[in-house]
Amino acid sequence: MAEPAPVDTDPAPSALPPGHLPPRPPYVGRLALAGGLVVTALILIFTVGIDRGEEAADDGPPPPPPALPVPELKPPKGAVAPRAALVAPVDRPKASDEAALDEWSKKVAKTTQISHRTLAAYGRAEMWMRTEAPGCKISWGTVAGIGRVESAHGNFAGAEVGPDGRVTKPIIGPPLNGAPGVKAIKDTEHGVLDGDTEWDRAVGPLQFLPVTWGKWSVRASSDGKPADPQNVDDAALTAARYLCSAGGDLATPDGWWRAVLTYNQSVSYAQDVYSGAEAYAQASLRP
């Protein structure tokens, strides 16, 4: 593991309301971004080196497309909310939305460079929250902004999102053991989710702490199985529920910043999420 980034100096409250996610070390998500940049560079070098007149050997799936360039934006805390991304399909609670969602996600994937399977999870989260919390007005772009920072959309450390929505390798953060820049959180669930019986670790592509996952998690497929933090469908919907519970109306600057800062109490973290959400919204709205 790379050396931790410098400790974030953003002020954080000394106590959190019950069920709210304690602050996590900002470098957990930023390692994913750094890793994504390295992978992207290697992909570009490899692709450029192939002779255009020769076909590459068909020895596996094609490499993922290079990540969408995301300009680094640093709006002041509470100043503005990112624009809403291209609206996900209409939610029909008593009917199947799979065909419409699949068509939408494939269209948006072309401009955002996020896999259509992962986009379906983000889009479903927006759709379902229209029914569960209509006043929240969460856009899938915000969930995608968090997914980018936390795990490069489930692609951290060689993981990928499989056809069933589960990552091919569990994504588990470093132990929250009180090391420099890391909050100390003793094990709360006997290592069931994170495999660590001494310290808690954030889990899954949206990096939930076990205690928060236990309070807010939901199974997106409604198949009766337990919610799985390593499943991007469950993780995205849980993230949306958690954000809506914390922020109120996420279409407003106050609501959006309150929600994201509850997810991780760091202004620089929220600015990173804002940058991704704004970039994905802009890309998705292209004609």
C-alpha cells in the first residue's frame, strides 16, 4: 500500500449523531484515483504501441476506456451544488425498469467513460429515491462522484464490477487503527464484513463502515438476500439513502454539502466529489 497522504486539516465536529459515518482518512478514496491514473497511463502506452495494421490477440476482454478527465474544482463549502446529470429513467415501482435502465446506462457510458453496468446501479439509486424520498432530488451524478473518489467506480486494486453487480475482488479499506491520519475505530461486527476482528475497515465500492452499513443498507434486487456492500447495486442505493437522510434537498447547495460532508467530514473530499459530479453531469448532457 502506498504511503498515506498528509492528514486533512479540515475542521470536524467532535461528535456525530447516532448512525452517522465517522470521518475516514481522505487518502482511502484518493489512492483509488491515483491507481486509476496509473492504470490509464499504462493502457494508453500499450494501446499506442500496437501496430494499427495488426490485430491484437484475443486473449481476454478489452481494456477499460481511459477515465473521463475531471477538472479539479474547489468551490467554497456550501456555495453551490453540482448540476443534475441526465435524468435516469422513470421509476415504476410495480413494473420492471431493466430495459429502460439498460438503454439509458449504455447511452451515458459513451460520454462518461463509466461502465454501463456500474451506471445502471447509480441510475437505479436515483430512480428509487424518487419514490422513497421525493424531496431529496438526488442525482446519480453525486453517487458517481463518490464512487469515483472511493474506488474508481469499483475498479480499485484490480477489482471490476461483474455482470451480477458484485466486484470481482472485495474492496476493503485499511484498518482504522489510530495510525497517523486515521481515526481509531475498534471492531464492531466481529469481522463479518471486513475480515478484521480487531479494527473496523470501510468496505465495498462506496466504502461504508460496518456500523453505517448495518443501519442504512438495502438490497437493490429485492430478492430476499442480505444487502451486500461489495455489490454496486446495493452499495449505490444505500449511499443514496444515506445521503438523502442527511442532506434533505440535494438540489440545493446547503443540502448537497451537508449530505456529502456527513459521508466524509472533509471539505477537500466534498470538493473532489463535486468535481466528479459536475464532470459527469456535463458529459451526460452532451447531445
